[in-house]
Amino acid sequence: MRILIDLQGAQSGSRSRGIGRYSLALAKAIVRNAREHEVLILLNGLFAESIKDIRTSFHDTFGTDRCLIFTLPGPVAALTGDNAWRRRTAEILREYFINIIAPDAVLITSMVEGGKDDAVTSLGILKSKAPTAAILFDLIPLGNPDQYLTGEAESAWYQEKIRWLCRADVLFAISQSTADEAVRMLHIDPSRVENISSAADGIFLSTNILPGVGSVAKRFGIQRPYLMHSGAFEPRKNFEGLIRAYAALPEAVRANHQLVLVCKLDMAGRRELESLMLSLGLALDEVVLPGFVTDDDLVELYRACALFVFPPFQEGFGLPALEAMSCGTPTIGSNATSVPEVIGRVDALFNPASVPDMSALILKALTDADFYRSLKDHAKVQAAKFSWDKTALRVIHGLEKFIARSYPPPQSAANEAAKREDMLEAVAEVAHCISPSDFEILELARAIEANYNELTRAKRSFGRGSDRVTADSPPIYPEPRLETITSQVCTSRQFTEATYDRLCLEIAQNKLRHRKQWEYIYILRALEQLCALLPGSSGLGFGCGKEPLAAVMAKRGVDVLCTDLAPIESGDAYWGATNVRDYFYEGICSWAEFEKHVRFRPVNMTSMPGDLGIYDFLWSSCALEHLGSLQHGIDFVLAANKYLRCGGIAVHTTELNVRDDEDTYESEKLSLYRKKDILRMKELVEKQGNTFLPLNFNMGSAELDQYVDVPPYSRDKHLKIQIAEKYVTTSIGFVILKRN
């Protein structure tokens, strides 16, 4: 079984909280206990500062190459800034990334993320969905919306996360209390919820150190034996109740014991607690507020503390209590929600809503030597019942059960084209609702390219069966499709797509299985897919000949400048255009539409002027191979990018030498580009700082793809043709996105 662990819970704002520690520790334990199973780690590239640390933490276990990084356009936080387009497309890219990896099961370590940072979680946005489990920490905001979900946006965001949790095939709850809440509040079938419990990190170990004031404690202003509580500063953690219970202790007991509250505090929170202390008659040195502390310091504070008091009203698990007991510290706590599961002793529990009850149990623990000793002995025994290995095995067994029960074997990578189409359709739906800026579209394209490269690397290392390739294996390209354009070769399958039929109607031509017609369709589809053919957009065409593309663009309300060699320069009337009427086709648009949107200017592609202007897109069809040499064509592609605005799109088609990557045909009138020439062109484009959409050199496998047309050429079986008796060529199209 291939298990993919989405470890954003250890990257996001939760990284320094219990959720972050839980996520990382559980992932490491799953790797340790995976046995025959394959484990991959999924990380968010927007949290670059965390990636190195996480990779390092897995280095000794299974190496860093199994950490897969997905790239997103950022920022994407749901509750800060105008991030709607980026966030929605980021959710789609992440799901698509997971689908291409084709795991048997996905484990999301923390679903409720991304409100105020760049974590991205979702489930079921795309049609295809890998079997998915999610860790459920708690449903506290759902049960207390007036306290936690005070804004409309925040409430909507949280409710969406809850809907996605409900879509998970299995919820792994961190306590039985949380599992029961899921069944009760989410109306989930109990068979879909399992209690996997929790554990403390291995650094939380008991020693022979007696309670007292060590060097770490002194650094924080602790001067005598102390009680301690740790956790996030929020009402449910009941800091106020504990301060009141401490204030109710006999003065002599307080004189010998300080209260230490370990939590991250802003200035307002610190003033709130200090104001409460003063109102209760406590001196400020009786209650110590060290603020956030490192894990190493936290361990020392646990070990040296006389009594750990854990008073929350609600918990998903109650990790601080287990950490304290793991350090051998006598621990008492609340009798609410999951805390009794952790402490495991009824007489060590109090009512968190009752200050007298809490204060009385604290007093008993500090003054009854036998009770205190029994708490200390119990701490070690109880802590030993919890381990990350046990929790990890519960997860693995749970995944094995639901995979065996509900899912067929994973699909191979053969359906990648369908997955890509699913992804692009979802992006188009977002674009229909949210209008992205040009820069946002550019950033999306860059993210898609980066993910393509990472997935290619992953498939080389982790492919399934026949999909697995080695570093020396040639790339495996899926069959190209018009519905999901990249830089690709003309193949027969593309002529069977509904997209081809639709665009043939737009250029007012009967469908021919002819590569030159394919070039027109490819250019239109690439520009259409990248939202370039919108009313008011501007385009620049090179070597336009008598092609119908300008008329289609005019019909769509796009302003176009067509260029070509003047006939006197070329000596061949077929290649030259004398005026704008040469591009008008009555069956495509009206003359009024055409005249409004299309202009003409003679331009030599080998010496382009500097005053052509700046455009949203540019194109050339069957042109750059006629510039006198392979290098002249490459030079044109690079130089033409200066006419694009930032975020602009260039689409070109040219000749591809099908059979030979060494020997090729090169003359003043025609040059056949080899695969290595196209790859060099891509490298040079990227050195400019631009994006070259990923290349797909799949030549097709149908009968027509194997057929080579020879002179006199056919009009309807003309995908691959013979040139100069020995060379075979076809058409290739490629797309460039201008970045800088």
C-alpha cells in the first residue's frame, strides 16, 4: 500500500502547537512501522522555511527524496487579503498533484488549516479522489461558534473545512471523546471513525531530578517550587479558573509554591492575566508568565515542577498532561471531555468549572504525602500506555481495513490525461466566478510547470509497476490532447476530439486530417485555454500568410496586428500579404467586425522593428522553419517575446524531425527542428526568465500516426510527411508565458 501523508500540519501556523508536534511525530512513527507499505510525505512549497527541517527529521528513516513538494501561487490565506483566486486554484492544484501520485491512501494530518496562513487543504473538488483519511483533533469551534466563529468569513471558512472532513473516508480521532463528538455532531457512521489516541514526543522523559528550581526555571524568574500549566491562551484552557484556584490556596502554601503558566502571550493577554492577579490580591511574582518556551526548556520545566495542573473545559486530547506525566511529574486535571482518558485516574480529576473543587485537589496533592507519591508513581505507569508506535499501527491497520473493504486496486498513470482535464475544467470554473489578474494567471502557469517537474521526478523514483522508470529511462509522455494543451506534437487522436470539431467550425473549414489545419486549431486552443482570446485583448501575428486566425480573433473581439514579408521581399505571392483584406474570410466574421479589429503591417521576422508595440499574446504558424536556418528560427522565438506584456503568451508551431535527433534537413527555405533543438530553445527561453510549457513528445500510436505521406501529398492523411526523400517531419506546437 502506498500511503501519502499530507504533512502541512507540521508546516503551518500549527507548527509550534500541539497539532504540529502531533502531525510530525505521527508521520515519523508511521514511517518506522510501515513494514511492506510505501510512505511518501507531501509538503507545501509556500512554507519553504519548514521544508529543510522536516526533510532532516526523516533523513535517517527513509531519506529526503520521499518528501514531495507541491508548488502553489501564493499567498492563499482564506481570511487575510484578496486571495480568493489563488486559494481556489491552489486547492485544485494540490488535489491534482495527489491524484497523479496515485496513492492507495492519503492521510491529511490537519484539515482545519489555512485561515491565516498559506496551508491548503480540501477534499473532493476534483471528480477523482484518492481514498482519504483525516486526523480529527477536535470540534470545539463547531460546538462554540459564538466564541470561536465570530465573523461571517471565519464561520464560512470553518464550515467548509467541516464539510471536507465529512467527505473523508475515515476520520482518525485523537481520543474517544473526540470520536464520540464526531458521531454526534457530524452525524457520521461510527464505522467511519476510529480512536487512534496520541502520545508524547520522545524528548519528554522522566529523570531522577527532584522537583525544585533548576537553571532553566531561574532564567524565567522562578524562585521556589512551582505548580505549572501549559497550553494555548484561550478561554477553554481555563487559565482564569486556575489562577482563582491558586489564589484560594492557604497563604502558607502559596508562599512555598509559585504558579507558572506556560503559554504564548501578546501584550493584551499578559495585561489581562496580570489584572486578574491584582484583583485577587496576588503579588505579580506569585504567578510567573514566561511566554513561549522552546521544547528543550519545556521538558526541563515539566521535570522540575512540583505539580502539573491541567484545568481545561474542552480538549481534543490533552497532550500537555501526557507530556508532564511522561516526564514523571505528578499530574491532576479536569474531568471534562478527553482529559480523563489521558490522566486515567478518577481521584486525580476535578470539576473545571468549580474553583473550590480545583483548589481543594491542588491542596491535597501538595499536602498529602501519600497521595502525592501515588500521583508520581501513577504518572510513569499511565504515560507508558501511550506511544507513537501504537498510534501509528492503529492508523496503518485502519487504512488497511478501509482500503480492503471499499476500494479496488489503484488506477495506473494511464488516466493522467483525464485527471489533467479534470484539473483544468475545475480551474476554468473558478475563472468563471473569479476574474484573475494577468499576473495571477502567470503565477498559476508557473506553479503547474513546477508541479509537472516534481511529479516527473517522483514518477522516476516511485512509479508503479510498468510506470516505474529509472534515472536512465527515457521520459514517458501521455497521449497529447487539445482539451488540455501543453507544448505537444500533432497526433491523430486530437482530430477526434470535440474541441477540434468546434474550432474547425470557427475557422469555417471542413475537418481534414492535415497537420497544417491542426496548427491553426492548436494555436486557437492554446490561446483560448489561457484566457487570451477575450474581448479587448490584443494579439500580434507573424508570418500570417493567408491564414484564417485573425478573422476568428476579430469575431471574438480581439484587436490584432497581422504581419508578413512583403511580396516583393519573398518573391512568392503565397507567402506574402499585401493588405489586411488578405486575412478576411466572410464565413468567419463580418467585414465590419474584421475591419474594426484587424490591421496589417509588413515585417521581416529576421529583422523585427522596435515599434510594433506591446501585446497580450503573439503567434506564428508554420513560419519560423522558413527563416533560413535552425538558429534564425530560435533567434526569432527569443526576440519576439519583447513584444509581450508581463504575463503575455506566445504560441508557435513548427516542423519536428520525427525519426532522427542527429541528422536533419536545413536549408535557406526550410529547416526541420530536432527534439534536441526544441529542448535547447526551451532552455534559452527559460534563461530569459520566461516559462516554456512542458513538452510532450508523444508521437501517437494509432495507424494514422504511423503513416508517412509522400509526394504528391494527400489532403486528408497528412500528419507525417517525407521531405527530401529521407526525412520524416510533423508539426509541433509550443507555448511560452512571459514572466519578466
